[in-house]
Amino acid sequence: MTEKTAEDWMKEALHEARMAYLIGEVPIGAVIVHDGEIIGRGHNLREHGQDATLHAEMMAIQEACEALHSWRLEGCQLYVTLEPCLMCSGAIINARIPEVFYGARDPKAGAVRSLYEVLEDSRLNHRVTVHERVLARPAGEMLENFFRDIRKRQKAAKRARKQAAEKN
Ligand SMILES: [Zn+2]
């Protein structure tokens, strides 16, 4: 078997993002790899769970900790389709994940490069090696399509309401 590349793993994260898309969640997916194997997966489930902590990375981290019976995810790589937020960056630090790969930047909430540089902050006792823009285009396009769909639906609903009002 040939060694998998970062893009191969990111495709797995994109697959998770697609699962979120299909159920109407903002499409973000993550996987955690240990010794060439996926030990944690997750996709955004904030709406379904009505839980602000149900981000893809949080779910993947929880699953990986269970798999390794440890809160320390040493020797693991996390792949996520969008730049992690403050909460997820905090969890990455607390879980001691040494390496993070992400797809698109998140200019509104990204805490790795966009708004903050939490994973590389020298004041913290854990530093993460960051690789950005891995398959950024498909990750970004999926998000764009998702929000375009939402806007279309909102417009259609508005039009329908207007038409109903005119009939009355
Ligand atoms: Zn997050």
C-alpha cells in the first residue's frame, strides 16, 4: 500500500463536510490520523444538536481521545476543511495535537492565521505545526454553494410570502 498524502486525508475531511451539507449544516468536516489510520471523525452538527460546541474538530478530538484512551493526542495529525475557530484551536492545544492541516481560511472566525495565531503563540507551552490551504478550493466552494443555496431559499420564501400577501 502506498503512503497516503495530506490531500488524501483532506479528502476524508471533505467527505465529512459533505455529510454536514446533506443534512443542512454548515459544511465543515475533520478527521484525525494516527499511525496512518483515521481514529476520529466529525462534522459540524451545531443545528441538529443545538449545541455551540459541536464543531467538526471537537467531535473528531473526542472520538480520537476515546480511541487512544488518552487526552493527549501525541503523534496525531488533524485535518479540517476550514481554519479552526478559537474554541477548536484551544481544544487542539489542550489535546497536544502536534500537526494541523486545514483547507480554506475563515476571515470571520479563524484563530490560526486570520484573526489570531493561537496555534503558534510562543506564550503557550504547546506549539503546533500548521499547514494551510490544503485542498482549500473544494472546501471553500462547498461553503459558498451552501450559503448560496440558503440565500436562494430565503429569496424564494420571501417571494412566496409577498405573492400570498398580494392575493389577500
Ligand atoms: Zn470550531
